[in-house]
Amino acid sequence: MWSPDELSFKENGPLLGKNQSSDRAEVRALVAALEKSTAGVHIITDNQYVRNTAQYLKAGGTVHKGKHHDLWTRINNNIHKMDSIRWVKAHLEKEKAEKAGVTHADWYGNDQADEQAKKGAEKHNYTEDQKRAVREKVALAKRVQEHMIKTYIKYINRPEVKEDSLKNKKIKGTPTGKRGRKNITSKDNGHMVQTNGAYEYCALCGCSTKATHTNTNKQDGKT
């Protein structure tokens, strides 16, 4: 995290635990900012997930079980210290930030916070072999994704695929059945229903009802 007003807020550190996602790192930074503060904190973040969830908690929301539940609980315990939180677009060059309407102060602050994040990541003390292994896996995943996209584009552009797609658009799907509990009919209850004008009656037990009624009336014995 980084602050233009307080030198002690310019700090960084490694993200602990198995979950090393960027979202968790951003949430952890908010934990540090609030726990280090006393009150009146204005937060600027480049992570919309953090912004949206913090605003939800500030409005009286509750912490849900799931990802980063431990960190959000700590934030919620200190949410009263936060006066506001807003989002700024990240990783922009200075000229592009100006065109996007990002103020110089916000751009510079976000850039400094990114530098702190990089320094914190370096404190994991990964070896060069470990870093190289990760880079190779990322490069492999990228090549696989690019191959899948090229293959898919080549496939959908085949004439026979396009023709088959046009044919299938005209075929309606099989209608689904009605949802919900099955209606219980008089026949299901063992009645032999006969009709007489506006009434229905059972030839076995003699009980009767108007055709629009199906519930049993215990007072007059009608069903």
C-alpha cells in the first residue's frame, strides 16, 4: 500500500498462504490500510471487486462465507474507519491516463502502490529456477489457448459447419415439462368422478363438488 500523506503507510510484504491470487493481495492491502488507521480513511483501489465489496460492507452488508472470508472479516471489523473508497483504472501510461480522465494524483498514487506490490512479491524469495518454471508454464498455457482459438475459428468457418448451423437454427428444442409438484386429481384419491351440470360427484362415495373446487370441505363432507 502507499499513501501521499503518511510515510508509515508506504509498506509492502509477501502474501502469506497458498492462495496467491491478485484479488487476495488487493484485499490484504485493504486490511493493512484499515488496521493501521484510526479513522477518516479515503481508499483508492484499482480492483473493482475490492471496491464493490467494501462499499457493500460499509452500507451494512455482512461477510459471506467463501473466498477471502478471513480477510473480509478483519475489514468488516474496521470498516467504520473507512470514509470512502473509489476505483481507478490501473496500469495506464501517463499519457493514456490523462486521456482516460484519470488525475495525475490518482495515476501517480496507483503507480507507487504497484511498486510496493512488486517489492512485496519479491520478498517471497523465489529462486531463479522457480521463477523460470512459472514463466515456462505461463508461456505454455498461452500457446495452448492460442492454438484452441485458432482451431475453433478454423472449424466454425468450414462450409459444412456453417450449413449445419443454419439448419439447426430452424429446429425447435424439445419442450420441457411443467415444473413443480404434480397436481393430485380426484381419480388419484380413488374417486369415480361423474358430471351432473356444474357439479361433479363420486359414484363410489357420493361426495360432490362444483367443477372448479378440488379441496375437501370438512364441514359438509364435500370434496
